[in-house]
Amino acid sequence: MCCDKKYDNIKKHIKYKNMHFCVDTIPRAINHIFENKEPWQIAAMTSTATLATVWLWTFIYQDESLLERGKKHMFRLARYIPSIRNKINTELAKVNETFENDVLHRFKGSSFIVHLPKNGLKNEKLLNLVNQYIYLGDYDWKNGRVSGTVYRTNSELTELMGNVYALASYTNPLHPEVFPGICKMEAEVVRIGCNLFNGDKDSCGTMTSGGTESILLACKAYRDYARDVKGIKKPEIVLPVTAHAAFDKASQYLKIKVCYVPVHPHSFTVCIETMKKSITKNTIMLVGSTPNFPHGTMDNIEAISELGIKYDIPVHVDGCLGGFLACFMSDAGYPLSPFDFKLPGVTSISADTHKYGYAPKGSSLILYRNKKYRHYQYSITTDWPGGIYGSPTINGSRAGGIIATCWATLLYYGFDEYVESTKKIIETTRYIERKLREMDGIFIFGTPATSVIAIGSNDFHIYRLSEALSNKGWSLNSLQFPCGIHICITHVHTESGIADQFLEDVNTELEIIMKDRNVPVKGKLAMYGMSQSIPDRSVVGEITKSFLDSIYYTE
């Protein structure tokens, strides 16, 4: 006991001596450096050291880690080596040619119109051309051969939508005094949405052109709210890696840092503990998906809501894909865990009316718990010579025809039909999922929450199955990190025989693939699979640019 006490005293003495040495030595060293220096030299050296320290701090502590920036810089320098640059350019030229050839194949030899006709075309000619253009693709989307994309076909509704759009085609809610009825329709669509997602009288929102705009506007609202109310100047969003790419687009547009949180390897839902650890003083928004696009699983929104309350951070629920299924599932006999405004931490929800709301393309909803958030979504210019300008969304002028057709679609179907449609879709999804789980060679990612079933394989490259099904006329979505494919079940797939035909084709192709599991993937999917292994992601970006360019290709 005595020895221990003596040892502690020795440690304290050594610690004191070290501290005294530092306190005494550091000032001496600094004084020695500035010894015999002129005042201007001292000022210059001090300023230089301060600026160098600030630069070094800024260089090290950026949005990207030093390692990531080092890798990018290394790849960028490598491109200056002629042999590497020429190799990359040659391969990119081949990729570009492949995309252009694909476009020409899809157009099936039809000519391009690249100049205005001297005389305008007659109605019949124009309608024939439109009909021809719409059916240029290889996939029979009307009869359920594609994943998602077309969520319902109804000839009676199509005719009605044409008539409604014709009546409202020249209206514009930017001019509420001229078109008050269109503004009334939008307000009613928003209120219907708020009620479906259990909002109270204070809940509010706007219509948008689609899910990406809804998400971007939510990010804009929370960025500006955090800057104004909390003084946050370097905003960060914490979200799962499976959250929609629109959040990344928003970060590019709005200069917001995105902090990605991994998902559990079995459930493919966000890891709540890691999300909690990712929260900082600059976090302006937490995100959860109901469901996520890649795997169709639903994040634990209750737990995210609790984090939002605990740390006073807004929580956004992305229901763009399945929101208009999720809000009807309880009444359809398939209750989900709470995900909407019932949870006190949820402050906004995005949901696409042009998906399972069955409205024509170009409409979505962004909903808020109260107006204080929506106010930060608005863009307002007070000192413009043209007058005070206020806009609720990204677009100034908006298509009143889209608002009118969305409004008409909701009223056309009504609550009971949406419940019945949801019941059919979820029944079909569960049936396909159950049958796929019985097949050898594949597995299902997590547990589908609504209508998306993601498929992977530990026995062969899953893109082979996608390629084989494509040859049979099925268009599925390819996933990466890890490799997978998914099918998004729509009302079209609930028609008699379509689900069974899909399962039969999957089973047939699986039997062929399992006989020789090591055959490599071919065609475009081989390129897609290869892109995941390219360490220089800027090259993958160049490939993507070529693909986007091909959309605008004309001979």
C-alpha cells in the first residue's frame, strides 16, 4: 500500500516536471525564433504562420476525406499520361457508339424530323406520328412487361384525362387571379394528401412536377430553416445509402453535405445506431424511406422520428415510390408500422401522385407538418422592378393541366377503389415474393414493404437472369453495391396470368443458368457490372454522360 502511494507520488512529480518543461520551453523557443527580428518581420511571420495553419486546417477538414481527395487527384493526374488518356478516350468512344446504336435500334429505322415543316401537319398525320413514336420501344408496357414505369392502364380514364387536360391546357397557377379554380384544385389535392397521411389542420404542402422536385424542395426548406433559425452555415443531411438519388442531386444544387448511413446486411434497412452517431451540430435533416427504391424495404421511421425529437432535427419520409400504397395498406388488410404524421418527429413527406395515385405523369406532393417549414420552401423576390415575385416551387409557370388531371384522377377513383387496388397489388407482390423464395439459386433482399421485390444470387451473376428475362420481353431494374435486380409490381401486373408468366419465365431461365453458373454477363449489362469495379468513378460519370447524350441523339 505504501509502495503504491510512493509510486503515485513519483508519477505526479514526473507529470508536473513535464508540464513545467513545456510551459517553460515553448515560450523560450518562440522568443528565440523572433530574436533580433524587426517588428514588421514578426508581424509577417505571425501572419504567414496563421494563414498556413488556416489553410492546412481547411485542406484537411473538408466534406471529403483526405484519402478520397487523394485518390481523385491521383486518377486526375493519371489521365495526363498519354497512354492512359488515349485508352480511356478510346473506350469511351466505343461506349458512346454502343449507346447511339441502341437508340437507332429502338427507333427501328424511322427518320428524324430536324427542321420545321414548311407547312404545318394536319391533325390525322400528327396523331399517326404520335402513335408511332409512343410504341417505338421493345417492351410491352401496356401488358405488364416492365417494372414500375406505368402504374395503371384504363382506357376510360385516359379519355377523361385527355378531355380534362384539353380544358385546362392553357391555365397557369402562377396567375391565381386569372385561374383561381386551378389553385383551388391544387389546394384540394394537397389537403386530400395531408388527410391520407394523418396530418392535422396545420399540415400543408404543395404539388410538384415529380418526386425529385418534392425531395429537392424539402432539402431547400430545411437548409434555409436551419440557416435562419439555428445559424447553420455548413448544412448536412443524414440519410441511408438506399435513399433516392434525388437527395444527392439536391446536395449538388444546394451545396449540402450528404452523410450516408449503411443498411443492415440482412434487413436492408438503415442502421439506426450509425445514423445516431452521424448526427452533428450541422445536421439539418434526417431521412427515411417508405419504401426505398433499390430493395423495397422500409426504414424504421419510428426510431428515426425519435432521433428527430431528441436532437431537434426535422425528419423527412420519402414515400415517392410507395406512398400512395402505404397510406391505404391498413384499410386493405396489410398494416404497416407507423411512418407518417402520426409520428411526432416526422415533419415532411414526399409522395408521387403519378405513381400509385395513377395520375398522368408530372405530379407529386411535398407535405409538411406545419407552415413554418413550407415558408422556407418558397422563393420570394421583393425588390424586382417587375413587381414582388413569389413562387411556391421550383417552376414559376406550372402546367394547370397537370394539376387538373391529378385532381380529376383522385376524384375518379375515390377512397374505396384505391384501397381495392392496393389490396390487389400487395397480394400479387406477396404471391410473387413467396414463389421466388422457393426457387433455387436466388434470394430476396430483406422483406418487401410494399410493391418492390429485389432479387440477388450467391451462385451466379444476377445480371445473367436480367439479361435472359430481357430477351423474353421483361424490363427489370438493375441494382449495384451489391448487384441485384428488382421488379416493381403495379396494378398492370395484377391482371390475370401476368404474375404467373413472370414466375414461369424466371424459373425457366434459372434452370438454364444453374446448369452453367460461370458464364459471364454479356451486352450492356456486362458494361454496367464492370462499371462497379472501376475505382475512378469519374470514368463511370463519363459513361453516364454518354448515355444521357444518346437520349438526345438524332441522325
